[in-house]
Amino acid sequence: MPKVVDHEGRRAELAVALWRVALRDGFDAVSVRSVAEESAWSAGALRHYFPDKTEMVLFAIDVVVESVRQRIGQINAASGAPSPQLVQAHLEQLLPLDDERRLESEAWFALVALAHRDPSAAQRRAEVDDLIRGAVESAMTALEELGALSAGRTHAAETARLHALLDGMVVQLLARPARLSPQQAQDILVQHLAELGA
């Protein structure tokens, strides 16, 4: 009788090894070889699940998207009525303010780099960027409904500005953490959201 293989279980096991490598050595260190060593699998066996780094990055991005969704769901479940503070908490899930979110942002940048040469990575990058844009648009809609967007400010323009602000802070938090700390990034976001209603 043929052996039954739990492919999803094996893929989950490899995912844990992938994230261990990334947490310890940074996302640039993730490769078929490094994950094979971490998981004590052969590179050939690992390639059955992740043929190359692109597939690893695409899988990692799926994990990131699900993690962000779960965190936002937990925030919603624990909060009361909608408020500017709730909008702030949602938007902070898109910023690398701790080790977990820093690694998620590194995975995003790995996807951006791959997208220049791989069509499947380019498609996923566009999909994820649309999700981020959607989250920012939802935040802006919530602020409008709360009366926290002053007259004269347009939804489209302020969504674009907030999206650009978040993207810029992600880059600075990753590239120059000595110049922009997580607390400073949170303070900038608080100030920006307050100014929208001024």
C-alpha cells in the first residue's frame, strides 16, 4: 500500500524553517539551501514544495497577508466603537514596528525585487499593493464617517498621501532605523491623522 504523505503538514514544517532563517539571518538569507539546512531536509526534497526562492517569497507573502488580517481581526474584536485610535491601530499593522512586522516588510521588499524579473512575482506584488491601498482607503472612509476629515480634503487625494506616507515610513524604518524609531513613526501617524481633521 502506498505511503500517505501529508503534503500540507510538510509545507507547514518548511514554512516554520523558512521563517526561522529569516528571523535569525534576515530575509535575504532565505534560499533553498538555507531552508533545507534549517529543516534538515535535502535540497531536492525541499524543491518539491518550493522549487526556488521566488516560490518561497510568494509563500511568505501569503503568510504575511494572513498575519496582518488576523491582527486586524483581533483589534476589531477587542475594540469598541470605531475611533481615530482604531484607525491608527489598523494602519500600524502595515508598519515594521516590531520584529514580526519588520520581517513581513522585508518579505515585501524581497517580492518587489523579484517582481522586476518574474511575472508571477509582479502579479502578486500588484495584488498585495492593491490590498494595502484598500486598507488605506478603508481607513480614510472610516475617518470620513467619524467626521475626522475636514472640509476641503478629498478622499482620493488624502488616500494617496497617506499611502505614500506609510510606504515612506516603511522604507525609513527598515533602511535607517537610527533616524526613525518605531515610536517616532507612530507619533508621525498620530499627527498626520489629527491634521486630516484640522
